[in-house]
Amino acid sequence: MSDVELHKDLRAGVRELCRSFPDTYWRELDARRGYPDTFVRALTDAGYLAALIPEEFGGSGLGVAEASVILEEINRSGGNSGACHAQMYTMGTLLRHGSDAQKRGYLPAIASGELRLQAFGVSEPTTGSDTTQLKTTAVRKGDVYVVRGQKIWISRAEHSDLLLLVVRTTPPDQVKKRTDGLSMLLVDLRKAVGHGLTIRPIRTMMNHATTELFFDDLEVPVDALVGEEGKGFRYLIDGLNAERILIAAECVGDGRWFIERATKYANDRVVFGRPIGQNQGVQFPIARAHVNVEAADLMRIRAAELFDRGEPCGAEANMAKLLAADASWEAANAAVQTFGGFGFAEDYDIERKFRETRLYSVAPISTNLILTYVAEHVLGLPRSY
Ligand SMILES: Cc1cc2nc3c(=O)[nH]c(=O)nc-3n(C[C@H](O)[C@H](O)[C@H](O)COP(=O)(O)OP(=O)(O)OC[C@H]3O[C@@H](n4cnc5c(N)ncnc54)[C@H](O)[C@@H]3O)c2cc1C
């Protein structure tokens, strides 16, 4: 099957699945900040969340391009991939750097849905975007690591069995490079909660199931270490391009959803005896947002192709994420303006998606940090931080 046919099939399949989860489903969850368990289960049962897991471990062995199509279609249908995308973007770390025992032990169970790998723990309250300075420590004592510290904004921790956790295993004053000394642990949350790990939910402006984690001498078996000790930052960076591409695709999905809804409303709504969409003042913001979403999509496709061919794609992945997050936010604003007062009414879903898509200019990486990457690594300007 050609890539074009495969993507067409994937889009049709995800769209069909999403039809069972209409606006009312997401709206009701949003109101009570509920987790979309039924949706995530359906997506898992249909095999979509195992897209990146190799066939030998029970997945479908697809590339990031295909995974991005799946997430795009979820957002395009009015849903929110934020509930389940982490499994896709943490997968590369386990595949590339996990031991055979870890892969054999976890991947088939993740593919079947028996285990959920939906939590990724990097961010900390005091160090923010300055990841190399993170302070949560893991000190080896015999056959365990003892983990102490705090993480913030760790999404879906309450709805995941496993957490890929970035910790400091060597103090910053004992490392040669500031990127050394961090490690990745695959923590079994089912054993950790109540035995040194406390999870505190954080209520945010959108329904995102994010939390704060407190590690108080949590003991994690040493065989939970992914790859080599001290190389965690490199593994983290390795996975970031996939994450950027997947988030860009979600933003493209959001952007297309906003544009479709705004266009329909502008055609239907009659004021002053004609459709509001007949006014250029209403048309142009929607048309401009469309242009920008489509341009962002091209960069996302290019980045995904490079990624799946194993070629360097840091510049493209970062640019795709920035362009797509900007474009979906622009489309969200255009939709609110087009809907007028109704843009603010919960029953129209525009305000919900508006809140949801706003996140992507800040997380998983903020726009400024992407610009610093482009300035330094693409243009050769001096490092600014
Ligand atoms: C809902 C939600 C879900 C999240 N989920 C996860 C998750 O699952 N796992 C996880 O690990 N993290 C998660 N995050 C954290 C997210 O990745 C961070 O919030 C994000 O990377 C920004 O870090 P910060 O909030 O510490 O901002 P800060 O680093 O404090 O930055 C604040 C502002 O200052 C700007 N800034 C900082 N330094 C510079 C500089 N040198 N130059 C220019 N501008 C600068 C930033 O761009 C930003 O706009 C989530 C966040 C949110 C809000």
C-alpha cells in the first residue's frame, strides 16, 4: 500500500471511530474535567495507539508520519489527542534505548492496552524550561534508586500505569557537560503511588488531567533504568523531534476544525439581510487562518518525512510546531470572532477548543524556546541563555 493510500485509510478509520465520540461527549467531560477513558480504550482496542510499536511486539510498526495523521484526525473531529498522545511521543525512547527485557516486558502489554504508558515526567517547578538543571534526584542504593524531588505539569499520571521519568543521577557540580548526569527511569505507577509518590491534580483552564508529583524517597528497581545512566538528556532530545511533529499535527487538526466550523457558521448566519460570510471583514480572517494552517501542514509533512527516513529534522520539526501552534491559535481567534456571542457559549464548542489549542504555544515547548533553537542552531546566532 502506498503512503497516500495508507494515510487515506488511517484518516477514514480514525474519523469513523471519532464519530462515536461527538461534541457532546467532549463537552460533558470538559465540564467535569473528566478523563476520556472510553475514547482512549476505543482507540487502543482499534490499535491506533500502538502505531509506533513494531509488529514483533504486537504493534503496527508505522512511522511518525502515520502517528501524526492519527492525532490530527482526532483533533480535526473536535476531540482532543492530549488525552493519549504521550504514548506516541515517549515510545521512541523505549524503542531506541530500552533493553530487550524492557521491550519484551512492556511493549506487547502496551500494544494490547493492558498497560498504559501515558505519563512523561520532565518539568519541575523551580527550573522550568532549563531542563538540564532539573533537581529531582535518584540515588542508587543496592538494587534500587531512591527518588526524591518534585515534578509539575505531569499530565495523565492518574490515568497511566507507567511514567517515563527524567531524574538527576549525578550532581551538577560533578558532571563535565551540563547535559550529563540525567537519567531516564520507567516507573511503575501502580507500585509507586502511596509508597513514596504522591500525585496532586492541578485544575487548568482546559480539561487536561495534569498533575504535580511529589517523590519522597520512592524506591525504583535499578532495572527500571532506560539506556545508560547519565545519558538521559540525550535520550530526551532524541524524542523531542517526534513530539514536535505530533503536536504540530494536532494543531493542524484543530486549525482545520476551527476553519470548517467558522466557514459553516459564516455561511449560515444571516445579519443585515445577508450571510455574515459575505462581508470581507468576516471572510478574510478565516481565509488567512486557512492559508497559515495549510502552510504549517506542509512543514509538518516535510519534518515527518525526514524523521521517518532517519534524516536530521530538528529545524523542520521545531518550525512545524511553531507554525502550527500559531496557525491553530489564529484559526481559534477567527472562529470566536465569526461566531460573535455564540463563540463564548459552551454549547457551540468553539470556546472549549479555543482553550485547548492555546496550550500548544506554551507546552510541550514554548514558542520563545523554539525561536532560540532556530536562532542558535539554524542561523548560527549566539546562544542567548
Ligand atoms: C497543561 C500542561 C500540560 C503539561 N504536560 C507536561 C507533561 O506531561 N510533562 C512534562 O514534563 N511537562 C508538561 N508540561 C510543562 C510544559 O512543558 C512547560 O510548562 C513548558 O515547557 C514551559 O515551561 P515553564 O512552564 O516552566 O515556563 P518557564 O520556563 O518558566 O518560562 C516562562 C515563559 O518565559 C519564557 N522564557 C523562559 N526562558 C526564556 C529565554 N531564555 N528566552 C526567552 N523566553 C524565555 C518562556 O518561553 C515562557 O513563555 C505541561 C504544561 C502544561 C501547562
